[in-house]
Amino acid sequence: MSYQLRTIRASQFNPNLAQWLDFGAHPSLGEDLSRRPHTGSASKRSPSYDLRQTPSHIEIKLAMPGVPPEALEVTLERRRLTVSGQLKADAPDASSQWLHQGLSQAHFEKVFDLAEDADPDGIRASIKFGLVTIAIPRNTDHLPRRIAVEH
């Protein structure tokens, strides 16, 4: 893998950080967003997540900022868990002008393949402040246990 470094002279530096860091995904400050063509499709994003397991359960936490509970969908099909959510763009307002729009319409989706010892009937999901928490109980029959000796 090779990297190409480029030196920027002071005369080339643009103090508008939003424009300088713009890689084409977000409009820059000063761009008239009302004249920008709207494609109507949402960008698809894979949310950041944490995955943790204990002997008794698996916990998944996903970051889906701005997704309301009614736009969250958790489905299970053949041991494949899919978590998806839709973030809707704000309705246009004639009395305001966008200076920068980075929170446009987006679709979050992440797929997990469940382990063999996962109990699909006990899966629980919740969302609070844009953090989705999914608890998956594990079958504990395989764990070591102490057998009481009768006398």
C-alpha cells in the first residue's frame, strides 16, 4: 500500500474547514442547497457497534443517531439478525436557508449471524437516545454446573 502526501502552501489553504474537508458527500458552507438536485434516495450507512458476550447472553449496542423507535426494525431469519433504521431529512422551510447539511436522509443497516447457542426466542431490543441495545440469551446447557450429591 502506498500513500501520496501533498504539501499545501499558505496561499492555497482555504480557512473554510467544511469546504476544505469536503470529499463530495456533504455540501459546503455557502452552497445554495435549494438549487441542488434531490435524488430522493437515502445513503446507506453501517452503524458503529459494540459486541459483548458473557456465558449467559450476547449484547449488541449500535449507534443510530436520530432514528426514532418507530423507524427501527429488528428482524430474524434463519439465525441472521438484521437491524435497520431510517433517518428522515427535515422538511424544507421557506423561512430558513441551509448553511451546511450533514444530517440528510440515511438508512442504517447491520447484519449479524447468530451463534449456534443463541436463543432466538428470547431476543429483546430497545432504543434510547439513538443507542440500540439488543440482548440475546444463550443456551446455558453446555456450561459446567455442579451436581448435588444426595446422601
